[in-house]
Amino acid sequence: GVAGQGRQLGADEADGLAAALDLVRAHQPGLLSLLVADSTGRLLATAPAGTTAGESLPPSLADRDYFQRPLATGRPYLSPPLRDPRFGPEPTLALSAPVRDA
């Protein structure tokens, strides 16, 4: 199944997931943010924790192409350039992939 399956994570699970994202981000400084969502699009963990460039993230990614496409196809997705003021004036790319059996 898809990671999370819509269930609530325990505090230890959420902390562990956030710590793993922080570790990946520390080793890949070009990544501005990392997100993990459940199969409904609800955010489970973020790095940096809870915000991107000082602004709150939406509670759900369900309406985003970079969430919908990998869920529908089972394949990774690379978005076209996106402009988002949370990341500054430069265009950014969203890279996403479904996480199964996690």
C-alpha cells in the first residue's frame, strides 16, 4: 500500500520520519524542502519542519499535480518549472514518487 494509508502516525513515528527527512536534506543542500504525505494527500512530515521559507504549508497536497500523478501512475514525476513565492523569485521543480509498503 501507499505510505501512511490515511492513518494517524504516532508521535515517535512522526518524529522519526521528520528526522529522516532532515538527514536527507542535510546531505542534499540543493533540496529546498522535503514532504511526505499519506495516500489522501495529508502531510505527515516536512523538512524543514512545518514550514517552507518561513511560510506555512497547506494541510493537504491532494490537489497538486505532483501528488496526483505519482499516485495515479505509480511512477516518479518531475513537474514543469513552478513559481512559488515561498521559494523566492526563481522557478523551482517538484520531484515526487509514490512510497509503497513503507
